[in-house]
Amino acid sequence: MTFSRRDFLAASVAAMALPKLALPGSARAATVPLPRDIEIVVVGAGAAGIAAARRVMAANRKVVVVEASNRIGGRCWTDTETFGVPFDRGARWIYSQSTSPLARQARSVGMDVYAAPQAQKIRIGRRNARAGETEDFLATLVRTNRAIADANRKADISALEAMPRDLGEWAKMLEFTLGPATASKDLKEVSALDLARLEPRDAGAFCRQGLGALVAKLAEPVPIAIGQPVTRIIWGGRDLAVETASGRVTTRAVIVTASTNVLLSGKLKFAPDLPSRHLDAAAKLALGSYDHIALELPDNPLGLQRDDCFVEKSDSNKTGLLLANIAGTSLCTVDVGGSFGRDLSAQGEAAMVAFALEWLEKLYGSEVKAAVKRSAVTRWNASPFVLGAISAAAPGAQGSRRILMEPLGSLMFAGEAAHETLWGTVSGAWESGERAAEAALRRIGALKPDPAEQPRRKSRRRAR
């Protein structure tokens, strides 16, 4: 028996920046040299950065995106070379297809978005869960989600602490599905309030050409300076500038879409330093770990359908999530996350593939190992311009998202971490980028001030 994704939170947002790889198909951005002066600079060509730049361009203002790596998309990256078919090394799910800004734009740029299967499945040993077992799990899941939601009304404790104590045989599976598979962290590291505020996700959809390919396609009209790591952002006084090894760009507003882990790494300098309030918020929104172990399995040895998704009834955190026959191809991925995924990734590709094969052998039989033709892994934690996966808030720190969203004069922040209810999703990153762009446009006088801000500004003047 299967269970609806509406009742089961799951997310897949992770990957790593590997050596230079051609962008898929015709999805090529308008790469440009670094300008000396421009109205708005966007730092980072991920989903948030592309969304921000497109919004600025729609207002007929000049913008450039400065991207550190030699590719576009950030945590959205479709690799078409490793297996000869689209392999999303990072984000792949488009949640809430009817409202997703990416799904709405896909058809206009010639990309095919199709609904994901309406159900996930549970694997118990060498068999699928029976109807009664699935119903029991769903009842336990509903009770767990209710407990997490109720707990945050009293105090923003960890999601693990908020879970009922009598979950029995489903406890470890719930810890995996609500923790590493959704937030890329173990539940003891996740705010109950942050998890409770995450918008319900429907069955979702996939882009047949790859979600990374869709983001890259939407980037085509955007001027992007590739391979230009930003070394310093000057923002405190009248002068506003972005510095790279290739030169300095003076500007009127800057939108930073770097991940929270990059902000904390010290690689990107600010002059003056960022306020401790913002740095503390970034630290409390640090990225977790989530990776794909991809296996090419010709002739469907697992006997599964297109885009079948399985989780294991496990008794430990050493488990994964299987997505099989992706888009009808022979490509399957075993996803690992949280502390186990982080430790496994640190051991390298051989250890990751070995785990995936042993895990599948346990669930489907010894024939799996011999059936594998090619393999590849992602290791986002080692990616120098990302350094992780999803920005789940630490216990007590859900409010850090709103702090990160606060502009610092002409300096704005965007990305999935800067969205209170769609964190960990590409739609959340996209909406955050658009919102930051509008704030930047207001700052340079290209948009009327937000009416919601007027009373506060007036009251501050009266107070002075």
C-alpha cells in the first residue's frame, strides 16, 4: 500500500559543485564581463539570484549577477553528461505545482513539467508494507505532526523533543523522514516551530529536462559574470561596491544570495563587518547535509515504476530514500542526509556507493550489485561555494529567518534560508529573490515605497 505525499513531508535538495560541466541543452546565460558600475549587483546565480535579476530587469533597471563558480544554478544543477540523461545533482522537486513560480514559467520556455506520483511506498525488509501497516504508520505520522505543532505554542524546542515518546516501531523511520529527508538535519537539531511552519507540500512535480536545466533556461536573458568569486562587499557608507579578483563594481544596491554556510565561512568579507544580529541568524540557520548516490540500473532489476519513491522501515539512522527510474530512465538515486549522511559523505565516493549497494541488497536482493552499470555521488558539504544542503533552523531560532530577511540599508539577503514557510525549496528561494529585488528597487527609487513600511517610518521620525 502507498501513502500520499500530502501526508508525508519529504524534500530532496542537495548536491555538490563538481569540475566544470557544460550546461544542458541550450540553457545558456548571457555571460558578460564584469562591469565597473551598475545600478544593482546580485551575488550568486542560484534560483534566488536569477529570480532577483529577472525582477530588476522587468523594472527596466540595470543589473549584473556575479557568480563564483563556472556554472549557473547553485543548488539547482542538471548534469547531462555522467549518465547521458538528466541527473539533478541538487534540487529536483517542484512542490505545489499550481502555485510554484517555476512551474508557471516552465511551459513558456519550452520545458516539460509533469506531476510526480501521488504516493510514496514503505519497504519492510524484502517486501512492501501491507495496507494495515501503512495505515498504522500514517496514523502515527499524523499524531507526530500534531505533537510537533502543539509543542511550538509553548516553546520552540527541538522537533525530536516534541515528538511523542510512544512511537514504537515507527520511531526511527519518522525521525529520518521528518529530519534528514526533509530538513537535512537530525531532528534534535531542528526547531519544532520551523518544521511546523513549513508549508504543506502536495505530491509535487518534476521537470523532465531537469530542475537545474529549468533554472538555467530562465537565466538565459540575465547578464551573469561567471567564475568571479566575490571577495569583499563594501556597504556601510555612501560608497557601495562589490570586489572580485577581476575588479571592483560600484553600485547602488547589492543582493547577496550566498548560503548561510558561505556567509559564516569568512570567504566573503564585508566592510564593515555584518552586524552580530545577522551573523547570529545565519549561524542558527546553518545548512545540514543531504546527498544523492546515483546508480544506473538498466532493465529495471528492482521491478519498480517510473519515479517510484521508497523509504525503509528502519531501526537506525543509517538509512536512505530511494527514487527509482527517474523520468522513465534507468537512473536511480539513494539519498542520505543528517549526521549519518554527513559522516558518510566525508568518507568519499567509494564509501557512499558501497552503502547504497548494501542498502539496496538488503531491501531487494543480491542481484542489485551486479546490475549497476555506472555510479556517481554528490557531496555538497565539500562544495566551496555552497558548503551544505538545507537551512533548517536550530531549536529556538525560527525567528532567525525574519532577521536574515531584514535589509541593511542598500544590502539585501535572499535565498531559501530567507523564507519563513518555503525554506528548503526552490520556490522559496525564487520568491525570496523577487522580494529582495523589490526592496532593492525601492531603495534606488525605482519603485514606490512599500505602504506597509510608511507608518513605521513616520512613527520613527516622530520619536526622534
